[in-house]
Amino acid sequence: MTIRFVFATDSHYHPRAEKDFGPPKMLTRGREVLEAMVEEINASRPEFIVHGGDLLCGGSAFELPWELYLQSVDDVAAAFERFRAPFYCVPGNHDCDAGTGTFAPLAEQIHLPELLDVVDVAPRLRLALANIYQANPMEVGSGEWTEDLDTALAEAGRQALADGCAVILVVHPWVLPGFAPPESPNQGLVKGAERLIETVSNQPAVVAVFTGHRHINRIRMYRDFLIVDTACLIGFPMGFREIRLGEDGLLTAIWHQLDLPEVLEASRQRSIPEINDRWQGEPHDRETEVLLPRLRALWSGGG
Ligand SMILES: [Fe+2]
Ligand SMILES: [Fe+2]
């Protein structure tokens, strides 16, 4: 038995952008990217689809007015209706309205976790979908891993272990430090990341953590679990991940680049090669095979 799913993130749809904003984003091409995303994810025939947040261009930086925010929610909800597999997502800091900080219009059309949703997505596999924006995302852009989230994850981990199920934690910002200026070494990192890492370390049913937010591809083993960070879909390298989980505990990551060569090239031209390499990561940050010891132990243990 192999489980196949898609992980996509930071698609940042804008219904009427007058400029592309910071590279590698191509916000003026939002409609084409949204259409290609739905079509190509469907074509890869996943069992389910997970989005890591920042579906929209609300929140800070983009100055999206309320009417356009509502329009973008409608457009994205209508497009994602066409997914031919169950869809799950976590909120990102750009999924709220810029004026009020509310996620409510999006949550009315696309289910968002209030704290931590734990869902059975395949035999012996659960997602733990975290909402780390309990405070206004305009103030805490990278969110916070709170005590309540920590308690909920520990409980989900214990329950999954008892049931012989693996858990994948999905959270919008990064959980391990990355490129950052010396004056703010925790840039893009969820507040309370150390505690999150400690709790995951202590919960052997949690086999991997998937994130977005930094718009950079990176795959790292930390102790005995995997951390999969994924680049944005709205700019270079303009793709999504197909993930396969084998019964033997092997995770295979396959990179699908959208078939929009002209938009991709325009995005690539916005940065020097060294920066583009940062967005896309090394070859094994895009496509790799990793044996997950926790998954192997859970799935080969019978039951
Ligand atoms: Fe983003
Ligand atoms: Fe973000």
C-alpha cells in the first residue's frame, strides 16, 4: 500500500494585482497560476491535497482592500471546488483581511482549523492541521505555537500511537531556523518553535512536519522526524510536491513544476541565480527519498 498526496503552499492569489510585489511572486498572473494549479494537481491524481497557507494576498504588505479580499476568497473557493480529492489547509498570515485581521470570510467557504484539527486522511495516517494565528496575524506574522496547541498535539500524538496511526503536522511558518539576518535570527520561524520541536521529538507517532511561509524548498531530517518546507506556488520554482508514503516507511518527494513556462521564466528573471537557487533549494530539497524510522516502526508493526 502506498499513499499519495499533494502538498502545495503560498499560492497567494490576487484578483487584480497592479504589480508583482516582492520576487519571486508573480501576482499579476494570479488567475493563470490558480487555474494551472487546480488542473495540474488534479492531473497528478492524489488521494488528498494539503495547502500550507497563504492562499490569498490579505494581511500586511499587499494592502488589499476589503472588496478585493472578498473577491479573492470567492475566486479561490470556486477554483478549489474543482479539486477532485479531499482538500485540507491551514491558515497563513496573508489569509486574513488587511483592515480587520479577520479570517472569517475565508473560513465561511474553506474550512480552517480553529486550533488543531486532527483528521484521518488515509488508512493509519492522520493530519494535524494547526492554526498558529490565535493572535492577530498583522501583529505576529509568523504566529505562535501556544500552550493550547502544544497540549492538543501531545494528545493527538498519544492517541495516534495507541491506534497505530502516523501523524503529519502541518503548520504555516517554519519550525527550524533558516536564512535570516543576524539582527533577527528567528525570521519566518513560528514563535515557540523550540517547544514545538521538543513536543514532536517526544511523540513517536508524529513522523513529519510540513510548512510553507518562507517560499523556500528545504527537506531536513531532525532527530527521527522529517521537516518538509515548500516554496511558493505563485513564483519560481512555481510548483507543488507529490508525496508518496510506502508501507516500508519510505517517503518519496516528487516536484511538479506548473506548465507555465513564460510565467516561470518571468519570475526567474526577477532574481539573480543565487537567490533563485535559494527559492528552489538543492536537488534533494525538491525530489528525494527518505526512510522515516517512525513511519516504518508504526506501519510495519501490524495492527
Ligand atoms: Fe507566503
Ligand atoms: Fe506566510
